[in-house]
Amino acid sequence: MKRLIIIGGSKGIGNAIVTSLLSSYDEIVNISRTEPDQQYSNLKHYNCDIKNDDLPDIDTADALIYCPGSINLKPINRLSLDDFRNDFEINVLGAVKAIQKYLPALKNGTNPSILLFSTVAAKLGMPFHASVAASKSAVEGLTKSLGAELAPNIRVNAIAPTVTNTGLAAKLLRNERMIENMNERHPLKKYLQPEEVADMAAFLISNKAASLSGQIFEMDCGIVSFKL
């Protein structure tokens, strides 16, 4: 049985990934605090808070995708140490918890891979991003370190998206003026849709990406790569 484990597949990018991969896996196991709106015969949901609950036992998997993240944008003098701790726990420790739990399952899989999520703010200095940039930078370090440690048997990569049209980014895209400004900030005059990120995720966990590991893929609409 070809099986994908996805943490946080009920909303946003995670949900787009689930939708795009339904026909590619015999079973998709979604572990999330909320149930997805859609129900499919090959989609199995476990209600679980990654920070506080024990993860379900799964004996074999071909891919693990960790989607939970945070957008906690505040000036440094308004960020508490608990803000940093919370962002680190969601973005880094949650990923470590999932990887440690499901590493034996992945070792039983076929051409297994792990996919994590960073942000363009780990590469591009942006005001008010200190907490999220710090935690996502740790995700990038984790990706490279585990890519080396788990080679050649398990590939590990990460996607670093710019602003994506999901509920998590709703405050950044809450009116037409903000949407226009966001488009103008990016050299490609657009920001991301979750389906675009899902397409990249599907590629990275597929055999088409068999030679890629320890890589951070910036889906940046040009904001990191170009200066125009």
C-alpha cells in the first residue's frame, strides 16, 4: 500500500496537497486538530494537536509532510519569549516529534521522503518577522542536517514559500489595497496560490525528485531572487 502521512492537511497548503495527491496514494493519513471539509475513501483523519497529543501509530509510510506553521508578525519589543517559544514549538519541535515518531514507518516504505516548510523570511530580512524567521531558519538547518543523516535511504527537502493565499495569511490580504500592494512587492507581480505549492510538494516527494535531498526550494515569486 502506498501511504502518505501529512501533518496539518485540513486547511491551507496542507489541504491543497491532500487534494492534489488523492489519486496518487492508496491511503493519505491526515493528522490535524480539525477535520477536513472533504471526505474521501482513501483519506483517513486523526484528530490530534501536534504540540500536546500523542501521534497515532502507523507501521509504514512512503512520505511524511509537515505543514503546521505560524505567521506571528510583531515588532521585537512586542514579542515575548513565549512568542518565540510557541513559534519554535509549532515549526521545529512539532516537525521533530513527527519525524522521530514516523521514522520507523518511513524506513519500511518505498523510496521514502520527508517534506518540511520554511519561509522566504528565512533568507530575506523583513521587519516584524524575527520570531517566525528564527524558527523557520531552524527548519532549514534541520532539513540539511537530516538530509545528510538519513541519506541514502530517506530524502529530506523543504519548501520556502512567499505569501500564500490561505487563512493563515488572511490578515496580509484582507482588502484590495493590501492585495495590490502584495502583488507589487513581488517581481512576478503575484503571490502564491496553495495549489502551486501543492504541485511543488507533489514533485518533491515523487520519484521524479529522486536526486534531490537537503534542499530548500524558494517559491518566492522573485522577491528573494531578484532586485528590480
